Amino acid sequence: MPREYPRKLRVAVELQRALNDLLLSAIKDPRLRGISVSAVEVSRDASVAKVYFSTLLPDADPEPAMAAFDKAGGFLRSRIGKLLRIRHVPELRFTPDEAAKRGFELTQLIDSIASSHNSLAETSYEQGLTSTQKTLK
């Protein structure tokens, strides 16, 4: 019978918490300032963890952060092993999280549609007033 909260989900939550703590306190690389771990997916056998990170600015280039994560990957993995006290620490694979960028783009799209809808409504309202005034004369 499967558990309600399987081990891989527990490991993912703890990895995310530990990585965010390490990014705030232990990492000195300036390329990783303003970076946060938004999600972690752990493989079924817990040998690989896909770490999604996001930047403060949605339009920021993720390449410098990717290079910094590649350089600091071994350090992060060893510190996670000490913090979480697990026998096998998953291999960390870092991937930029595009959700914030997509959300920002969708917000801009909705705003542009709303503003064009409002301008169309004002134009049709003004045309309605003009036609009503003509019929009254």
C-alpha cells in the first residue's frame, strides 16, 4: 500500500529548504545573489534531483547563475549531505524556472487586452452617444 507522503517528496522538500538556506548563508559567489530555489523534483530512486531556480528579475539571463551552480555543485551537495544526514545525496541538476517569466508575460498580455477592450468600449459608447444625439434632433 503506497504512503501518503513518499520518501522522494520528503527528500525534495528538504532539499529545497536546505538549498535556499545555503544560498542565503554559505554561498559567497555574487552570481548567485538574488537566486532562490523554486522547486525540486527527485527521481524515483532518489539518485538525481532536478533543481529549478528563479531570479529576482524575470528577464535576467540565467547563464551566469548556471555557471555558478555548476561550479558550486559539489560544495552544495556535500553540505546537503551533512545537513540532511542522508546516506546518498542526489546528483544536483540545475535548471532555470521559467514560470515567473511566463507569469509576467501573461500579466502583460492580460493588461494589454484589458486596455484595448476599455478603449473599444469607450469608442463604442461615444459613437452610441453621437447616434442618439442625431436621432433626438
